[in-house]
Amino acid sequence: MPCAPVVVFAYNRPEHLKRTIDALRKNILANETPLYIYCDGPKSLNDTSKVQSVRSYVKTIEGFFDIHIIYRDKNYGLAKSIIAGVTEILQQFEKVIVLEDDLITSPFFLQFLNDSLNMYNDDERIITIHGFLCAINKKTPETFFLCDPGCLGWATWRRAWKLYDHDSQKLLNEIISRDLQSEFDFNNAYPYTKMLKNQILGKISSWAIPWYAVAFLNKKLTLYPGKTLVEHIGYDNSGTHCGNSGLIQDHPYEQKINVEVIPVKENAEIKKYISKFLWWSRFPKLQKLIKRLHL
């Protein structure tokens, strides 16, 4: 089957974007993959120079089946840009792979996502394929399912994206009415409910937290690799939504992940480990202190 198109969302970080594209170009399916790059417009005059650097760079990109560049005249912001861009691509294609401009991928990232998209194409229990896995330091199966679509290098189908709902108030009301806050928060490990409330209040602007709520409420699953195929390089205060989060991660796994038939149900054991990881990720200063004490 044809390779799914890859859409990359870029703004004002030319060096991050170059690393993202360089890694993606090294994927074994890169020359069979259509590449779409959305370049957001500047927020202010202060951003103009870096935005222009990104736009100059993308004109030089080679190594993919074909390349399409979409320039936004105005600043959409990340959430609006991703929602609009993914929707536009899925009007043309049945499936899509999504990257932001600060993600380094394994050479086998595209193969894993394409193999998974093809295997689960008609299974409506599956809403996404995810390429990132946090460093939980536990033995993991080759692949497994979670009820969490993730946001760091992922893929979906047109049939699944039709479920997307940006009405955070409606999603929150349903979670509360069904008394699901604790479960939604990964058994109180991470404040996703608070994030949804902050989305409603306009304190954050996220496409991902409503997407997680949609998957959660509809009991839709996401396929994960047992080893991460993505490294996030954006936690250096260079991006609008980045910062020192204390994210613990491994470098991308440089071997093929075999996609085979497994039971379509959430892996409770892995979820337990990830819940612990999420809880610890909320305390980066404590992590650093413990690390120093062990040195």
C-alpha cells in the first residue's frame, strides 16, 4: 500500500526543523513518502526573521517522494495549525503521519507507523498509532495498546479524526458526569482534568488534551512501540509550549519494530508503569536532586 503522507508543523525554529527533517530523511521509506510542511506566520515583528529562516530552509529540502509547502499568512498558533492542517490533509488522504518541528525520529519510524496504519486500517477500536514511549525502565512487549493517543510523532486515519472535538467544556462535562476524573488523570498520576479546565479558561491552547479526552470517552485505543522511535528535542525553552518539564526519554530505537496481531485491549501493566512515570515527571527538581544524591 502507498506510504502515508507526513505532515510537519513548523514555526520559528530553523535549527530544530533541520534536525527533524534530517532524521526523517534517513528513514528507509522517506523516498516513497509525500511530505507536507505547514509554516506558521509570525506573531509579531520580533518573529519575522526566524520565520523567514524557516521558509528559506524548507525550499531546499530534498529526499522525499514529493514535497508540498503551505505558508500561513497569519499566525495560527500550534493548536489551530495542527487541527486545520491534519483536517486538510485527511480531506485528500485516508491516513496521515504527524510531526512537529522538534522531533527526532528513528530510521524505522515511518515503517512502524505505515505497517501499523495498514494492519489496523479497518479496526475502529484503534484511533491512533504513536511513535514515542517514555523511559519507563521496564521490559516491554514489541507493541501494546493504551487509551492515550499521545502527541509526539503519531498517525491516524480519516475515519478516526472525524471524532475530533475541540469543545473542551462538553468533554469535561461528560467526564465529570460519569465520575471519571481519576481514571482520566491516569489514576491521579497526572492532572489532565486540570489541563482540560485550563483549556476552557484560555490558560493553555492545546489540540492534544481534547484529542485525549475524545479517545478516553469513546474507549479508543492507541498502538505503541515497545521502544521509543521518537526523541523530543523541544524541552529547551525554544518553543511556545516547551520548557523544563523533566521529561525522561531514550534516544530513538534504531531497529525495526515488528507489527503483529495482538489482543486489542489496554495493557494494564504498562499503564501502571507509565502512571508512575507521569507522577514523577511532575517534579523535575526532585528528580535532579535524587540524581545528584546517587552520583
